[in-house]
Amino acid sequence: MKFAVVGSGTMGHGIAEVLAIYGHQVKLIDISWDILNRAKQRMEESLRKFYEKGTVKEDPSVILSRIEMSTSYDVAKDIDFAIEAVPEILDLKRKVFQSLDEIAPREAILATNTSSIPISEIAEFTSRKDKVIGMHFFNPPQIMKLVEVIPSKYTSEDTANKTVELARSLGKVPVKLRIEVPGFIGNRIFLRLMQEACREVESGEASIEEVDSCARNKIGLPMGIFELSDYVGLDIDVDLWENIVKRGTSDVPCKLFKEKVARKELGVKSGKGFYEYPGNKYLKVKLPATSKVDPARLLSLAVNEAAWLVENNIVKPSEVDDVMKYGYNFPKGLLEIADELGIDNILRNLEDIYNKGYSAYKPQDLLVKMVKEGKVGKKSGEGFYKYA
Ligand code: 3HC
């Protein structure tokens, strides 16, 4: 198949690389040759790592030869599928989608990797609303297996099915939402993790390092919550936080993230965020081996969010778990972990924090019902899952 990838930054260059690894022809479009050349260098470095490990068999130069770079949309005239990955600015998305709509063949699907702008708003920039869809990759897209597929109210079933099939053919695990919700699945849960992490630090319950040590050493996550926030980029975190809250999700007061962004401490990409990254390169953060933070408390708001998603029939528990396992490299699904920690423990923490005046922690009916019925997780034989 022939693809256009518009935007060659962190996500765009990675998506183009994945498509080329799987044998597709890719037109990589961006606004300047400086940016494109930097993307080429990043793809080369990444492909070299895969080649040396044997995870890709073809020589990197052969894979790269399938990627044509351009500063003009004209190269998109014969594509089958486009994926947009430009910054989250509505006017920019408008320009990209209007250009693609004008140049790409009528039957081409136009996907967006947006993490925060409603897909239906983007679809409205085009004359093919049924062929516009969300295809949300996770950072780094070369490694993370998850792709959230988000149909808007206009997207046809055929477009959704083709996008799911494409994701699968790229070795990814697609999770399709029944209906679009702000932040989709992964970022809604990631937001809840950041909010609780921030609340614990700002209320003096724990330090940043203690929160992250709990996440990594007690829960087994690949990164601490603040470490992951640095990795994603604190400007991106604040952006997705504000976009989700603006569209009706309850907020938790937190100054830490915005203060960092105001000081231009953006995480890995600027060399400093909650931690320091010499040379603007990610290096695993050093954390204390032990922590007083309770995993059930740190995950409580995230589990409450997952319960909301399940209650509202947006995804099933197993799909929430796929999102966290394949999009964030959780060692187990969030709801599997919740079952192990005990739904009663999760609920007790939510009630405790809610009673301190944090309205976002109001326990979801589903969790209250589960505890009332004695379905408190692994120890009772049933929680989100059944145990023999
Ligand atoms: N290309 C090729 N290989 C790469 C790579 C890339 N771009 N990035 C990392 N690797 C390889 C490394 O070379 C290394 O290989 P090795 O094990 O053979 O040496 C391996 O991946 C692991 O990398 P590191 O040793 O540098 O570091 P870690 O062991 O900590 O792994 C990680 C890095 C895979 C990123 C891991 O920390 C992780 O899974 N973190 C969680 C990431 C996450 O949650 N992403 C989602 C963010 S949210 C999002 O994207 C949504 C958006 O909308 C905000």
C-alpha cells in the first residue's frame, strides 16, 4: 500500500518507519528539510538498533529507500492511506486535512494520530467525513504495540474495519472504541495517574521519587509516573490534561506540571523535567528501592476511570487492560492489577481522598456495586475477572 505520513516529529518519523519496515511505500511530508533530515537521522538510528538485534532483517538503507521525503503535498496524489501526526493545533490540522482532501484520491482514508482533538471536528475539514478516523499510536511507535482506533460519528464501518486490519498487519494490537470520548482510553487513564501522583506530592503524602519508586518497584511499571510524564513531554501532558478536562472530565488541582512548562522544563526533550536528562536523551531514572506509597492508592483514580469506561460500554475490561499492557508496557492489565490489590482497597482509597474534598475521586457505581456483592478481586474469586 502507499501511505502519506504528515509530520515527521517524535510520532510521525516512528510511524513512517513502522510502515516502511512492513514493506509499504511512504511519503513523509513536513514543512522544512531541516526537520525532515532530522527525522531521517532518527529513523536511521532506530533501524540500525533493530537490524543489529535482528528484529528487522532488511538492511536499514533498503527500508529507508521506501520512504520519500517531501515538503509538498503533491506526493500524496496516489496514496491509499494517510496518517497525520502534526502538533495539536486545530488550525494546523485544518490545513493538513484540507490539503490531503484536495490531493489524495477520493477513496483514500485519512487518519489522524491526534491524542486530544475530537475526530469529528477534524473530519469536518474534509469532503470525505466517512473516511476520516483516529489512529492513535503510542510513544515510541516503533516499539509500543497499541493502536487505538477511534471512529467519529461520521466514520463508516468499512473505514474502521480497514484501519483495524491495517494496525494488525503492522504487528500492532488495535483497540477500537465503541464511541469517541475525550482522551480516548490510554490518555484518560494516564491523566488519572498523573493527577493522583501530583496530588500525593502536593499534599505532602509522598515525594516525586517515592511515587515513582512505588510505580516501578512495587507495581512493576517500566517507568515512574513522573518519569513517564517527562518521557512524553510535559507540554504534551499539560495539553492533553487541559483538553480532556475542558471537554467535561473532573479535574484534580495540580500546579507542578504547569510550573515546569512555564519554566520551559519540558522533560527529556529539553534535558530537564522532574528529573535531568543530559544530552536530552532518555536514561532510566535512579529511584529509591523502597517507598511508603500504597499501590492501591496510586492506582485508585485510574481504576475509577477504567470503571467509568466499562460502565459506559466504551470498552470492555480486557480492552482497558490491552491498552495499558500494549500502550504503556504495564506488566499486567490495570484491572488485573486492581483485582490483585483488591477492589475493596481501591474503593477505600477513593472514598478517603474524596472525603478530603477531591470531587474527582467520587467512586464509580460499578466499584461500589462490586464491593457490595463481594466481588473484590482475586481473593474472592471474582472482580473484573473470574478466578477458578
Ligand atoms: N527504536 C528502536 N529501538 C528502540 C527505540 C527506538 N526508537 N527506543 C528504544 N529502543 C530500544 C532500546 O535500544 C533498547 O533495546 P535493548 O533492550 O536491546 O538494549 C530497548 O528498546 C529498551 O530501551 P532502553 O534500554 O532505552 O530503556 P527501557 O528499558 O526503559 O525501555 C521503553 C524504554 C521501551 C520506552 C520503556 O521504558 C517503556 O515501555 N516505557 C513506557 C512507555 C510508554 O508508556 N509509552 C506511552 C506514552 S503515552 C503516549 O504515547 C500517548 C500520547 O498521546 C501522549
